[in-house]
Amino acid sequence: MDNNIPNITLIKVPKFLALQWRKSDNHSIIGHCKRDEKGELDEFKIICDGQDRFFKCRKTTLSNPCAVQIDSKSSYLRYIGKLSDCLTVYPSMDQIYKNKLKERHIITNINKARSTTNETREDPSFDSTDTIFKYYNPKSTTIASMMNDNGLKATEEVPYNRAKAKSKKSPTMDADELKLKIFKIFESEEAKDGIQIKRIVQLTGQSLQNVKAVVDEIATQKRRQSDYKMVYYLNDLYNSSMDPPFSLY
């Protein structure tokens, strides 16, 4: 650019174009510009990566339009002209540039320290049982203490783990022992407003078939008014402070 011309046009180019110009032999010409009907710069044709690429440009304004040069000997600023125009060159959103953006995004995204979702990153397998949220019933501790008069460990473990419950099945009880255990469940605070059959199975550790046979004998299934769930209530015959009408001896 001729220093005798006071009006200077400042052109801002993308980083990869600036690097390509610096790498060229003696900073040679790497493209051509095109002007519109008003004589203003409108488009650039540049050979980039061995291909002809077209770049658009838009005008921007500067707060200080003076172009100066620093004298290396005296460290003074020398006025060399006025920045009449400031143009920003940007590439067209063609397929080549889209691929370049995707490649740049993948490289920068994988190297980030924070956790970001990326289709190229392989996430470790996630086990749905490994979660901080577990089923917990505050009343279960009371029931467990009532049902373990001999001090043994309760069948139910809190938090409840379905896989452990399946692998550690309790030994099969006889009918009288199972009935006595179910009576204690109905006398607990949790069963005060009815209890579901699956909860009784969980607390006793016995099969559904055996538990249901005993429950149908001593309890009646009704719909609970609070949540409309089908639950079992102890029959009035046994619903008293008296001992159950049978003995193990």
C-alpha cells in the first residue's frame, strides 16, 4: 500500500488467511478483490488450501481512524494516513467452512477440562442401580425391630436393593411361623391404614403365593380412601389387643 495516499483501508482477515499470507513467498499475492457498483470492496477470491474460496466483507467503524507508525530509532509516532474504511472479511458458510468449524469444535471440545457432550467421546457405561437416590421408608426401622425379637438381621435392607433381595432369599417358613410374622406386620404403625401385598412379601422374604394364602385368610382387601390403592386390612376378628387365636405350641 502506498504511504503517499492519506486514506488507508484496514482489512481484518481470519486467522488462517493471515497465517497463509505470512507463509507465502515474500508475502506474495494470495487472492484478488472485487468491487461493487459503488466502488467499494465487496468480495475476495483467495486460493486457500489449493482451492478457490470466496470471502465476503462488511464495513465497520473505528473510534480512532488515524493510522500511525512507530519510529524504531526515536520511538515517536509518525502519522501515515487516515483509515477511511475498515472491512472485516468473513468466509461464506459453504460445506468446506462447515467441515472446518466441525473439526475445530471437536478438537477444542475434547481437550476441555469440563465435561461436555460430544458424539466422538465414549462415555463409560452407566448402571441404573448406581444412583444416589434410593428407596427409604422411615417406618421400616420400626417394623424391622418388631419382627426381630431374636436380634437377627432384618430381611429388608435399607436402602432397598432389588438385586440383593433376589440373591439373598430367606428360607421357607412353615404356615404358623409365617402367619405370626404377618400378624406382627399388621400390628405395626405402617399397616395402620392398610398395607399392600407386595410390601408384606418384601418384609417377610417369602414367595407371593405363600404370603397371599395367609393374608387372604386373616385380612380383607379394600380400596384406601387417601390414595385409592388396593390394600389389605386385618379382619375385625383379629383386630384387637388380644393375642392371635392360635398357638405355636
